[in-house]
Amino acid sequence: MKHFDLVIIGGGPIGIACGLEAKKKGLNYLIIEKGPIVNSLFNYPSNMQFFSSSERLEIDEIPFISKEAKPKRNEALEYYRRIVTSNHLNIQLFEKVESVRKSEHLFTIKTKKGTYTAPHVVVATGFYDLPNTLNIPGEDLPKVAHYYKDPHFYANQKLAVVGASNSAIDAALECWRKGSEVTLIIRGAEVGQRVKYWVRPDIINRIEEGSIKAYYHSTLKEVKENEIIIDTPEGDVHLKNDFVLALTGYKPNFEFLEKLGIELSDDEKRLPNYDPETMETNISGLYLAGVICGGMETHKWFIENSRIHAKVIVADILTKKFVESKDS
């Protein structure tokens, strides 16, 4: 069993920022990541381009240089990996946290590889691990995926893409350009307003010219081996189909947060209880950082506006340590 001043759960950009700040301030810390460095970014689509410009993705004022103003996935992987290796951050990779228990003033963090204790814990696990499922017949078929990686896989195939946000629209356009016969299934009346401003006109033009078929005010009703059934305002539509990309968004691991004792709001937003001045939750010594703070409002927090969480959290920990040392 190893003891630390701070254990950070999650090795994404914000978890890395917390580790950097802890190291700068002399705290004995550990970052635990269940996958590779910046696991969520690693699992993004191969050709993904960020909405934010590179300087907005910087952490700890370390320059992020990219070929274009808005960097690609591989450039981000290189940037954050170099930060970890160059700064010799104390990070354990491919180590999933199984439980976190608090006894008096100390947390015990158990993983498949070890057990750690610390008076302070930061949860910076993001929301990319759990997809919002459709809960329809056939969703468990091998032809259905909730994550999209590369358009080559879908070349010359009949592909249905469910969703109207950035991930769905990017996938629809990329796969169409690689030869897929793409059908978009959109629950609302239009392509999402938050779609990247240089992409939205592209998809609208492809729909209007008939290159990509779009069903609005529609939902996917059922998936079968060789077809799908779409519930549209005009009734059920049966289409021949090879693959389905259900890109309907993702959500934080609320079950994990509840097991930690973090209170969540009763409404559909499921906002976690934390003090925005310190990022400390209703559990003393337990902090939240990054996009997980937004609950189901996954569009609220990004790297660019949550990187400050690292400094806020470490400052609060140091304040508490100072008070405790004075009292003792």
C-alpha cells in the first residue's frame, strides 16, 4: 500500500494538468488511468479536428504548436504525451480504479494492480466511456457501433448514422466521401446548431443535393440483420442496411460517482454537487475536475474552460494543509 498527498483518477488533459500543478507545488501525487495517456482522445475518430484552436488546449502554459489553427487528434496525442514524458509525471497506465473508500480523513483507492491511500482525491474521468444507448431491438447486433474510428471500414456499405451533433456529422461526411451510402437519422428538425461552423454548411449542402439522405423528426426503431426500421412522421420506413453508427452522445459514469458518495441533482441534468470556488464535492477531500462537472450537460465544460480546475484544486489542498499544520 502506497500513500500520497493526492491521487488523481483519470489521465486525460485535465488529469494531467492536475498532476503538473501538484508536482509544481511539491505535493506527492499519483495519476491513475485505465487506458493509455489521454485515453478518451486516443479513442476519438482518426481524422478528428478539434473545435478549439491549439492555444486553447494548452495546459500549464506549455505551447501547443499545430499545423493548422485547430489541431488534429494525432497532434493532440503528441502534445499531451510529450507533457507527460518530458515532465516525468507519476502516472499509472492501464490500471482501472475498482473502488474508493473513505475512513476518517483518508481515502483508500483500490485498483486491479494495487492499493493506495491519500487524504485528497481528484476525479477527472470525463464522459466518453458510456454511450447514450437507444434501447431498441437489435442494438446489440455486431453491425451497430456507438464509437466511430475510420471511414475506410464503411466503404461501399449502406450506413445509417444516428445523431445530429459533431461526431455524427463528421462520420456521415467522412464515410460518404469514402464511398458509403449514408443515411442520417435526426430526432430534431435540423442539423445541430453546435456542429462546427465550417462543417455544418457542408452537411446541409450534401443533404440538399441528395448525396446524403436525411430523415428529420425521426428515430431508429429497430435494427435487423439486413435492414433498419425508421420511425418517421410519415410512418415506418424500411431500409436495406449493412452498418449502424449510433452517435447519440456520451455520459459520465454516474454509478461510480454515486458509489463515491457524491450527490447528484434529481433532474435530468444529474449535476454533481461541488463548490465551484474549490471544486470540492460534498465529500470532504474529494474533488471534481474537467467535463465531468457538467453531468449530462456535456457541452458545458471543455479542456479550454476547465484547465483552471487544476490550480483551484491544488490551491485548496495547500490551504487545508497549511491550516492543519498550524492547528497541530
